Amino acid sequence: MSPIRHPDPSPVRSASGAPSAHGTTLTDVRIDSDSDAGVDIVTSTRVDAGGAAGDAGEDAMDELTRILAREIERLPAGHKIASEQQLMARFGVSRSAVRHAIAQLESRYLVRRAQGSGTYVHRRIDYTISDSQTPSLHRIIEAGGGRPRTFVVDHGTYPAPEHIAQLLDVETGAPIPRLERLAYIDDAPAMYLQEHVRPDAAEHLDVTLQVVGSLDQVLRHSGREPQRAWSRATLDTPPDEVATRLQIPADTQVWVVRSLLRDARTRVPLVTSRAYTRVDLVRMVFEFDAR
């Protein structure tokens, strides 16, 4: 891709040649991402950071963040943006201003930084939790534009704790299947699920899941019609082992979504689950009809 052309990256200067008291002037741009040569500037307007001398630096950094955010919205996910040096030359700002802007964009999940490689446009997918659609992890991720894969990390049969027994309407201590699964979105570990399944909901659950991959499909093949009965979501810090599975620092907050699935025809509970989901990869969207 040809480099982005910039008509005037220099700071505003007075008639004497000294930098203006108004601070650094940035150039706001409109880009054409469909150009055969790649991304190109087609128009430009000047934006003055303004403010008193002591505020000019912060104003310029904030304005740089806004300009880059507008440009990034027009670029596809995975697009590599200009390097720090290129942005410094283009806008006539310091390295600290560029790093501040990139850090702000990263905190808003608009870019991701790959050590030794560069900075890339980032897009989160919308993961919609609704009482009116099929509660299939695979379908929801695909609807959000992602490519899902799930793997069974652990499975077995365990005595049902009291709170799980109440949710699944079984006796406390009754043997129930328990699954732990790791879900990937576009090759990144995005969700870690802990699921308890009612014993009569599906036969040979662990074996079938290895083949089918989708718990929703396994339940449907067993004659069930899964429906989301309720969900509860919070932002919280996951257990260390979950953070390790998701490849995030131990103190990183994630979405923690607890759900109960039931059979739409019989109203019998089928699955209770807890899903830990990376905030930087997924935006949770809740749609429930109160009527």
C-alpha cells in the first residue's frame, strides 16, 4: 500500500517562524479505502488544537485520537495502521502524543498491538443474548461475524451441588454431567464455559460433542428444543486457571454470564452454565421482550 500523503504535517508557526501559541495544528482527513493504491487522502481540513500553552499538548493528543478513530472506523479489521514514526511525521507531533493516542484507541478496542509486528485495526463482535433466538453459541458468533470453534477441555459426572440441583430440578447429590469448554473466535481464545447438564437431556453427551461441536445441536438431536430461560451478566475477574485458558492477565475483567436453558415445549430445565468472555473480543448485547 502506498504511504498516506499529508499536505502539511508541520506545526502552526507565526510570521517569525516560531511555533504558534495556539499549539500544534493537526490535519483532519477523509480517506478512501477503496482506492487501488490502498488508503489515500482525498480531502483535508485543518484542526487547531487551541487552548492555552499549558493545555496545548493534551488538546493535540486528544484531537489526534479523534482523527485516528474516525479513520479507523473506515478500515477493515486486521488492517495495519501507520507506525509511530510515520504518524509523528504526518501530524508533526511527538512520540508521546502518538503513543497516548494509540493507547486510547486500544482501550476502546479499536486497535490491537502485536509486539514486534505493529498496530492493527480491531473489531469486537456483538454476542446477542435474547429470549427470542436459538441459544446456540456457534450461531450467535457467526451472526456477529466471527468464526467459532469449541473444544471440550474437561468432562465428567459429578454429584449435583444444591444450587445446581435446584436449577436443574434434580435431587441434591444426583450424578449430573459437567462440561468445561473453550471457545475460539477467529483463532483467539474468547470464551470459557462451565456447564451442568440435566442427566436425561442428552445421551452420550461428551462423545457426541466431540463430533458435533455444538451443545445446542446435541440437545436438538435428542429431541429437545433449547430456549433461554434467564441470563445474568456481570463484569468480574475470572479464576486464575480461566484467565490462563483465555490468555489474558490474571487481573483482567471479563464478562461473566450465567444462564439457564430449558425445553421450550416441556419447560423442563436442560443446562445451567457460566461463561467467561473476553471484553476485548466480544461486546455483549441483551435483547429481552418484557411483553
